[in-house]
Amino acid sequence: MKSLVLAEKPSVAREIARVLGCTQKHNNYIEGKHYIVTWALGHLIELKMPEDYDKQYKTWRMEDLPILPKHMGLKVIRKTSPQYRAIEQLMKRNDVNEVIIATDAGREGELVARWIIEKAHWKKGLKRLWISSQTDRAIRDGFKQLKPAKDYEALYESAVCRAEADWMIGLNVTRALTTKYNDPLSAGRVQTPTLAMIIDQEKKIQGFKPQKYWKVTATLGPVTAVWEDKGEGRIFHEDNAKQIVNKGKGASATVKHIERKEKSETQPLPYDLTELQQDANRRFGFSAKKTLNTLQNLYEHYKIVTYPRTDSRYLTKDMESTMSDRLKAIASGYKIEVQPALKAKGKVLAKKVFNDAKVTDHHAIIPTEEPLYLGDLSSDERKLYDLIVRRFLTLFYPVHRFESLKVIMDVAGETFVSKSTVVIDPGFKRVTGKEEASPSSNLSLQEGQTLSVKAMTSEQKLTEPPQRFSEADLLHRMEKYGLGTPATRADIIEKLLQSQSVDRQNGRLLPTAKGKQLIELVNNELKSPELTARWEKQLEEIARGKGDSRTFKSNIRKKAAALVSEVKASEQSYRAHNLTGSKCPECGELLKEIKGKEGKILVCSSQTCSYRRRKDPKLSNRRCPQCHKKMEIHKGKAGLYFQCRPCNLVEKAEDKKKAVSKRDERKLLNKYKKKEENINPLAEALKSALKDKD
């Protein structure tokens, strides 16, 4: 009998099949002596849509809302249905007696597999592969320690509750708003409070009134000092600032007090997904989605980092014995940094990182024992991997020790303060590249010493408004209020951008006119992060077997019905921000201008009309031979043609031969090489002799 292994993606399935010794490759699976490895393509199954329950729901009508099916059904996603059918047939084979779930070890991965299993009505044995990295060793060890699938029933139930809640709330509220205000308006239990936070920040910025203040700086002997009064260095009246400067002219400074404090900074914990997304956004400008996709590639394809979608920054105690192997694996790219740690036999100095109680489904993101080939990585992959490795290496270095110096001086009755830091031991900052310089100007000062006032200046400044959120800022807020999970936050931000409720400018997020109007139409409780955070906490409790899924689902249904009723009763008005003065040639309604992947598009504002066209002609890469500007590309009766309107020049597009990629070229070479290797020398000699005889 054989076990059917269900992976989440083809790339992961191929690696598992290789480790398990499966060599018979088929279109939808790879078979071996004891295992058949197949794969999903992400989700193959989804919740039924309203029109699957009743065809009348295909047309969006307010009177049909709320739509709350008694039992939420599943359906096969049409686009990937051939793969599902293949898995279903494999499950029906007489020689298959168990299914091993090998999808991503998390809530969403559990849902991917369980919905396939449920739809196929699988009733035989069911086990779970639960691993945190994709290395050969991790896969082999994981198959030696397969878990009973029933251990993850609570996780599956939590995933179902999350999916049904998003369906109930998001679909009903979105349909209600869109139908009532005749514009695509998207709302949901996570995206709406996230949008509300962005808008609240924008209100603070718009309501901000800059205020003038002055800062007085003095050069006192060898040091630079700043005026302070009870810890405040800003002076809000110009006359006061001038008075301080005048008092300092011709005066001398006396060192009243020197505070020396030896301090230490402990090693930072390794990354979880959210903190890594924040750092990558601050350092490299990566979006949360880009970081997740790049990290997934490092995990799945290169296998050089552990499981990405984790919310823990700790490691389990049994991992301490693997540290040397991980250090050896990264040594080829980080020889100097790894050397002290290997000399100490991989001893971790930051012992706090090992804490079983603080590891949930997965431990922190760290390098694996897989050998490193830095040259294989793209520029973005190297940047992200470097962050992970350097954070990991800090665990093997001592704490950062430094001395803070605070010198308090008196100048004609006014207090001036000079602060500096002296590094005693850089410690872990040797590998993070954030060592502070050791200033020497304050070291020789003594209490009671008199210094000359070399210069004193007053500088006018303005208080600055709060900044718009970067993705790093927003991720921090979402984590703080429990909005979404590490795995879903990137998608929520992308959804807000795609729905044109939010725009991204210079790496900062700001609400659009549509987003501002939308938030005014939504129920106050739905846009409050507290409600969604409460739901997320309940989902987490369900995942741990401590919550009641039936109660959760019942409350979500009631909330969906209440939210729809509120929209129906609302007397608020809405006007699409992107309406143009042009009318639809098919139904006469006004056209709206929206941003598409290839430029601006005009679409009909009527929900029942499908008219759409490009606002501006599509530009090609062909340059006009006269003015050298990009030419427009058009499709006419005779085929594609290029046009330069300023020069009134038209050129017909020529059919280009398809370029052969390097990969295809390599395949062809290998094919002919094999043919040459299979040639029988005797047969060739005979063929040649016969040819000569003729």
C-alpha cells in the first residue's frame, strides 16, 4: 500500500518526492515505491459564492441581503480544476490507504489541504507532516515523526471560522455598499479598520498647525552643548532665545555635573515575519508583499531559511544542538563574522532566545543547515537574506556595552547640556554594522572646570507634522491592534491599494478621495480595530482548542445582518470621485476613470453595463524615426500598426520570430547530445559501407 503526500505547491512537491525517492514523473504527481507525491496550486477549493446557492444572486440587489447560507458549501475553483480532479482520482486508487498533509505548516496551509480532503470525501488514514524548513534533513526527520491529523483539527476549525467570517462580513457589506451607492466599494473585517487607521493619521496631518520655536546651541571649550530647561530644549518665544544668547556673550561656562553611566544593550531576538517586513521596508523600501514573496523563495526554492509565516521570535531548546551546523552552512558567505562563533563551538550567548513556551506553531526565522551559494541569489534575495543572517549571528556575540556621558554646564545662570556615548565593547554590533563612534571631547572634562564660550547661536525651527504611514509603520499598528496575521497583513495592504481606497506615494500610504468617503459610510464598530482584534483573539483561542467555533460563527452571522441593516437605513450620500464628463456610448451613463496595469481606463459607472476602453492609446517601445518619441500601437483590419500622431507617421508591425530562451536552447542541446550518445558505431559503419557500394 502507498501513502499519498499532498504538498501546497509543485516546487515543494518535487523536493519532497526527490527526498522520498519517487522518480516516476506524471503530469499531476510523482510516484515511488511507497509514496505518491501530488500538489495543490494554492487553493483548489473555495467557499461557494452566492450565485452557487441561487442564480438570482448573480445580480446584486439590496433586497437579497444579507446572504447567510445555513451551511457554507465548498466548490472546486474552475481555473485549477484539472489538478483537483487528478488528486481526487489518486485518492480513489485501491493501493492508496492514507493521505499525508504536507502543505505549509500553518492555518492557511491546513485549510488548503483539508478542503481538498473534505471535497473528495476521503475517509481513510490521515497524517500531518509538520516541518519548519524545506531542507532534506528536515523532510526526512519530519516523515519519521508524522503527527496524527486529529492533532490539528482545532487549527483547521479556526481556519474555517476565519474564511467564513471574511465571507459573511466582507461579501455582505461590500454588496450592500456597492449596490446602494452604485460604485465598487470594498469593506471587510480587517481591511476596513486598517483603512480607518490610515485616514485617522491623515486627519492628524491635515489638522496640524506648525509652530515656531528656537534652539540655542553653544560651543563651550572643546564641546558643543544645547540649552535646556527641565529636559526641554525648545524655546517658543524669540525674545527669550535672544536674551539667552546675549547673556552668553563674554561669559564663561562652568562644568556643574558629569553623569557617567555604564549601560548595555542585549542581543536582539531573531526575526518574525512582521518585524522582517518592517525592517525590509525601512532599509530597502520593500513592500510587505514583496518581502513575503522574496522570503518564500528563500524558503521553498533555496531552502536556506526556515518557515516564513511565523509570529514567534524565539527558538525551541532542542534547536541549540543545531547551531553549529547552521553556522557552518553560512560560513562561505560570512567567513569573518562566523569565525568567533565557530571557535566557541556554536555557543549561543543570548540564552533568552531558547524558550519553548514562546514558540507557537513555528519558531523564529533563521538560516537552515543548507549550504549557502550567495551567487545564486538575486540582489533582493541577498538583501533580505543578509538581514536574517546578521540578526541570527548576534546571538553568538556578547552584549553591546557603552558608557553614556551627560555634562551639565552653567553659562550666566542658563543650563547647557552635552550628551555623548563612549563604546566599551561593540559586542553584537560588530555584525549588525551599527557601531557608534567613540567621541573623545567630553572625556577630559572635570566638575568645577571653567570653559570659554567660543560661540552661541539661536536657530529658528518649525514643529513638524506627523508623517504618513510607511508600510513598516502600518504593519506595526496592525500587529499592535491584532489586525490580521503575519501571513495576511501584506495581502490586506495590497487589497486596499488595488481597490483604490489607498494610494502609495514616495513609500508612504495616503487615503484617496474614495477611501475617505468609504470610511464615512461604514459602521463605526467595523472600522474600529478593537472589534477585529477581539475576533482575531477568538480565532486564536479556537486554534488552541480553547474557543467555541459555533458561538463565533453565530455571532458573525448576527453582526453581518446588523451591518447590512445599517447600510440599508443610512441616509448618507456618496459621489464617485473619478466620474468624468463623458457618457457611455452604450447606455448613456457617465464614464469613470480608473487606473489599470497598462494605464488609465474609462469604464461605465452603471453596474449592469460592461463598456470599457483605454483613455489613452497604448504606447509601444518603437521610436518614431523623426521625433524619436514612443509610437502608439493600434490594431486595424490589416493587423497591428504603429503611429506617431505629432509626425503623422504610420508603420506596419512586422511579425517577429519567437526568441529561443537559454533554457530551451539547453534542452535542445541535451536532446541532440543524447541522440548522438545512442548512435551504434557498427550500424553507422554498415550504413556508410552500403552507401559507398551504391
